[in-house]
Amino acid sequence: MIQFNNVVKSYQQGNNALAGVSMQIEDGEFCFLTGPSGSGKSTIIKLITGELKPTSGTIHVNGYSLERIRRREIPYLRRTVGVVFQDYRLIEKMTVYENVAFAMRVVGAREKEIRERVPYVLELVGLSNKMNRHPTEMSGGEQQRLAIARALVNNPSTIIADEPTGNLDPERSMEIMSLLQEINNLGTTMLVVTHDLHLVHTFGKRNICIDEGLVVDDGLGEDEEVAD
Ligand code: ADP
């Protein structure tokens, strides 16, 4: 579960990025987080992963209280939250298999577990036949799938996908969204951060909309002009 209670985040320059955000995302939910550029979306992601601390208010993520989390607990928090970064952050000199295996090695997984788990997640994202390729030899959609596989491999309870369709054409975007939905159906809480309202309307899922650091709307992301 992700819970923000009246969260304020001011940066050192006195810039109020979040002005009192309250929201709750239950285990197993599929939820969009939308808002214009500069509205506070990245700040929310960084607060969820413990990269930033709130100026005031309380944040609970998967059993951790982030306003008072200790530095040594942060790696454990991060194992519960897989992030799919907008720029993928793949390691170019490693193969597809190694990119995913590496994410398991850094958290101390055993080789036997790695040999079992990596092919499973690559199959799930549809990259079984690309295991020995390098990221530079793959399309944008395939690189996005690899980034998703890597976020998934340590079996986090939550995935945050930051603009997962930002670099893709509409057809690939739909494929990636279907994949995220499939992963959600398997039980992973999914938070999709996007400014693509068309995507939100197409999927008709919950949409938490922020503007100027405040939640301005929270409900089903249906297109009101189309809905009757
Ligand atoms: P979004 O991801 O929706 O574009 P951000 O969370 O990046 O929004 O930014 C929210 C506000 O906080 C903006 O006004 C931005 O300029 C400001 N901000 C973001 N990061 C910093 C920082 N490191 N230092 C100062 N201000 C920042």
C-alpha cells in the first residue's frame, strides 16, 4: 500500500513542489498519476522510493514509514518497489539476459535462482528469443520490455512506470500498456506516471491528477465528453 498524508515537499530553494498531497493506493490497484510538467510527479516518485524525504506529512510504502526510515532500511524498501525509468537505464555492454540477471545479483540472489527467474520474466515480457542481444540492437518497444523485466525480476509488490509510452508509437504504446495490465493482473500494484491523457482515457482506470503540487482529481480516467 502507498499512503500519503498531507505531504509537503519544499526544495532547498524554497520551491514548494508538493503543497499537501494526500492519496492512498491499495495493494493490487492499477492507477495512473497524471499532471502537467512541473506539477510534482517526479517528486512523488522520488518520495516513494526514499530518494527524497518529505518536508512534512507522513508517507507509508509497503510497510515502511518513510518520514522516519533509516538509511540502511532503504535498500529493503526499494526491493518492494520496481521502477521503470523513462530513459530505461539499460546497461549497453550487457546482454538482455545479463541486464536482468544483474538486477538480481546486486540484491544478493543465488545463481540457481537467477537461472530460473530470468528466463521466466523474459518470457513474460515477450523477449525469450532476444536473450543474447544487446540493448543497442533492439527497438524502443523491446528496450521498454527489457526495462520492465528488470523492474519485475526481484518480485516487487509495486511497480512504478515513469512515462512508459513516452518514446513509443501508438501501437507499441498499447502493447506496453497491455503488458503492464497483465503484470497487474498477476498481483503487482501498478502506478503509471504519464502526461498522455489519451492513454488514461483509453484504459479507464483510476487516475490521480495533480497540479501545482496538489491532488486536483482522483477517479476513473474516463473521457467525460464520450461517457454517457
Ligand atoms: P513533474 O515531474 O510533474 O514535471 P517535478 O516533481 O519534477 O514535476 O517538479 C515539481 C516542482 O518542483 C517544479 O516546480 C520544479 O521546478 C521543482 N523542482 C523539482 N526538482 C527540484 C530540485 N531539485 N530543486 C528545486 N526545485 C525542484
